[in-house]
Amino acid sequence: MEKIRFALVGSGAIAPTHAQVLSRIETAELAAVYSRSCAKGRALAEQFGSRFFADYQELLESSIDAVAICTPSGVHADFAVQAARAGKHVLIEKPLEISLERADAIIKACEQYGVQLGVIFQRRFSPGVVRLKEMVTQGKLGKLSFAGCYAKLYRSQEYYDSGAWRGTWQLDGGGVLMNQGIHYVDLLQYLAGPVTEVTAHCATAGHERIEVEDTAAATVAFANGAIGVIEATTNAYPGLASKIELYGSEGTAIIENDDLVYYCLKSGEQYSASAAAEQVGVSSPQVTDENHEQQFRQFITAIQNKESVKVSGTEGRKSLEIILALYKSAFLGMTVTLPLRDSLFLKELADQSAIQKGFPVNLKISALSALKQ
């Protein structure tokens, strides 16, 4: 079977991880790199023996099969829709996009032109998450009553200052929820089921020169009757373990940094271990790529065998919708129900000079009164 020829689109922080993963997969080839930053893109291409393109249309006219998009979040649709039209399969780093409208444009284009679409949520492929998903599906925890996710991270001011797009509504699409916490919001709904209602508070509490939140707390309601919480911050010095906790009628289970570290069931089955992967004291932990590799392999198999992609565009959209609902709740000081009717309100809010100095709590703007449900 011929190798799937990939092109990396973007040369930022996560792009080398994609390149390393592709270099290890025998059914794939990193054929090309495109980047608006010619120096970084050319260097990455040379490192992996790939061709560098400074022109995206020229790249799409080449003999690649798929693109792996690693650009700032707010331009994912620009590159993804063009790739779909050119008949190239599309794999996108989280989030799928920063609005539902742009996310839906990607999904529609990939369906229309018959190409595969995947969204990188590599934590779903970790052995601990796979095991817990099986336990939930098999009913081993019973009826869930509570599900919570906690992302207590640390990012320095230098982190946000390192790129002009970081911490902006236009390109980052949000702060700790959209950029870091989205992985655990995705796992929360993946394990506990659809979210139906959120009430959130967000704030810019520990950083300067960013438009978005660095701290968030919310209560959530699930379609199965469970309730829960979402907590996220980049102010938890020096950085603590991220967690998922599930409490059910038949037992409890806890994920820490993707590892299933504890479960205790009324059936007598139980397990307890220290969080071997706990990253206390690491402000910006290195991204390991084993789960990325598993997701790439599944995506490649889906292309070759015309199978379903496990983390499809529709799947990737779910956590985006929850986070946008959290933002709407925090901005307008109200409980928000899902499905969300629109997400363009963020663009309107981003145009308001009041939020250029940081995320306000319960900012009620009269022009947005029509958004209230």
C-alpha cells in the first residue's frame, strides 16, 4: 500500500511533534512543509528531508495526499477549506476553529469534496482514557452523578509575549479554556456524555497584555442527569496535575495527566497508583508524542481503508461548542443552554475596547441583548 504523503501547514510549536511522528510511521511520509515564516518552515523541511513551499496554492497543486494544519487556531478554516477543495485530506490541531460557523465550514467542505477530516485530541488515545471509556461504556461505574475536569497549569508572562497571536480573540480564540483546557473539556464530554447547560465565570487574573481569560470556573449539567464542574487556570504555579473525576452509582474513577490512577467499584474491582506522569513543578511540560502517533496512525488507516475517523470534525466540534457556551455565559452573566445558536458574538465582543485589557467578568453589553436566551 502506498504511503500517505503529508504536508505540514505551519511551523509553530506543535509542528515538530507532527514531523517527528510522521517520520516514524511506515505508512506515511512527510513530503512538504508550508509556512508563512520562511526561515522556520525551510529549516523544518530541511531537518526532515522535505520540500518547502512558500506558496500555499503551489503546495496544494503538488502530489501530497493530506495536510496537517498547525497554524494559529483562528485561521484553521482558511487553510482547511482550500485543502478540501483541492482533494486533500485534513488533520487539524485542536481546536477545530474558534467559532462554530468556521468549524462548520470546514466540516461541510470536507464532506462536499469527499476527504477525511480529523481533529487532534491525542489524549483520547492514551491507554488510561481508553480503559476508562470502556468502563463507562460497559456500565461499570453505573449511573453517573458527577463529572469534573481540572486543568491547573502555569504559563509565564513570557509565554504569552512569545507570539503576537497568543492571548488574542482573533487568532487564539480564547485563553486557558480554548488553548490548554480544551483537551480536558473534550475528555469530560467524551467520558461523561453531552453537556446541556453551563454557568461560567472567567477572568484575566494573573497576566498582562492578553485579551483572554487565564482563569475559569463553571458548573455544567449533562444530558444523563449528572452535574459537574470545569476548572482551568494558567496561574497555578508551578503547574499541577490535570484531572478528570467521575462518580457513579457503582464506583469512582480518576484520570491524572491521561493516566487512570484510581478506580474503586462496588463489584470489588479496584486499582490505585500514584500519578507517575504527574508534572508538579513543570510550568510548560513537554508534549509527549506517543498518543499523537496513535491518532495519526488511525487517521492514515481511515484514509487507506475509507473508514471513519475516530476524532472526526463532528467530534472535534463538541468541545468547541462547550467552551463557546462558557464564554457566552461568563460575558453575559447568565446560564447558557446547548446546543449553542451562534458563536459570532465573540467577534462582536472582541471589537469592544473594554476587553482589550483582559477578560471581564459578567460584561453585559446592551448591543448583545438579542443573544440572551
